Amino acid sequence: MSRTAAPAVVILLGPPGAGKGTQARMLEEDFGLVQLSTGDLLRAAVAAGTEAGKRAKALMNAGHLVPDDVVLAVLRDRMAAPDVSRGVILDGFPRTTRQAAALDGLLASAGQAVSAAISLEVDDAAMVARVAGRFTCASCGEGYHDSFKTPAHAGQCDACGSTEFKRRPDDNPETVAERLKEYHAETAPLIAHYETEGVLHRVDAMGPIAGIRAELAEVLSRAMA
Ligand code: AMP
């Protein structure tokens, strides 16, 4: 799949609502990679009441970034698991230049490097509505939206049939506005970082999900050829 035997490391960049989670799940299917979402890992830590979760909870609910040491600790634990050996799609990490440097160091020590960083380009104005209406299946994680993607049979997950759904506590308009601010202040500069490293790909992410999936598949096929 990749030029060397090294596992692929794909980074998805984009503000909240850009579709990182949705597309990461599709890339898992298309390329056999494993989605690593630091947001999901932190939410699991909060739910489990771990030390990391206790430090993260209030910051996440306010739409602020969680300290690097907390994020790096949960990510390192996850990356040590055997299922990530084929490669990963990083969704929501790195989010600061310090995290990008930490990732570069972590990969370099294993003889690896970032294969591709994909910037999902969207209009901020549309993101609040996108995020505020979204919900997921509590059982399998399939994503839905009040306006754009409702289950085929109301109240029942298309993918697994579960009737339990959940909404994130930080998916409300005020918190999304904070998260967008954090994105532009802390994360958007990473686009230039990966451009300099020659691994950046920009993809217009305002259109239909299937079209974006096809474009991402093309970009990744080339990057990993
Ligand atoms: P996400 O699921 O990616 O939208 O992340 C939800 C929240 O988790 C963010 O608003 C942050 O509070 C926290 N978070 C997730 N990833 C990171 C990260 N790489 N660095 C700092 N905070 C993070």
C-alpha cells in the first residue's frame, strides 16, 4: 500500500463540522486504516472518569483545547495497540504546532513520517448549523443530522438497528463558536506547516459526502502509491 513497509499516517485537518469524523470512518473502509480521534479518546476518558478525563471535561464542555500532555498520553496509549499497525487516520490531532512537533518526534523515533495531511476546506458560517444538528448512534457510532441525514426509519440506526442515539454536550452554538475560534488560532497554522513539508492536500468539503469521499480516496491513493 505504501512505498515502504512503514504504516500510513494520514492527518485530517478542518474546523468542527468539516466532516473529519465522517470521512475518517469512510477511509477506514476504503483503505483499511484505523481512525484515531483524540476527541473520541478524550470523551471515553471523561465517561470512564479517569484522571485524564477529569482534567479534560470542563475544558471540552467550554470548547477549549485540552492540555497537550493529557492529549498525548491518551494518544500514545491508543497508538501502542496492535490494530494500528497498518496505519492511522488522525482525526482531531495534531491541533497545535506543539502537538505537530510531538507527532513528528514520535513518528521519527519509529522511522516513520506523515504520509498525507488533508485540509477539509469549508465555510465557517455553515459549520454552526452543521454541528448543532448532528447526532450519532450510541451503539455503532454512525453519524446523522437533523436536516441533512436522518435515519431511513425514524429512531432506528441504518447501520446496526439500534434505537439509542446520542448528542455531544459541546455541539451547541455557543461552544461551536469557541471551537471555531480555537481552530483558527491554534490549528489552522498547521496547514502551512504541512504545506512546507510537502504533504498537504486541500479538499473542498462543502459538497455532498459521497463526492468528498471519492476525492479523498483519489488523493490518498496517489499519496500512498
Ligand atoms: P473533537 O471531537 O475533535 O471535535 O474534539 C472535541 C474536544 O476535545 C475539543 O473541543 C477539545 O476540547 C478536545 N480535543 C480533542 N482533540 C484535541 C487535541 N488534539 N488537543 C486538544 N484538545 C483536543
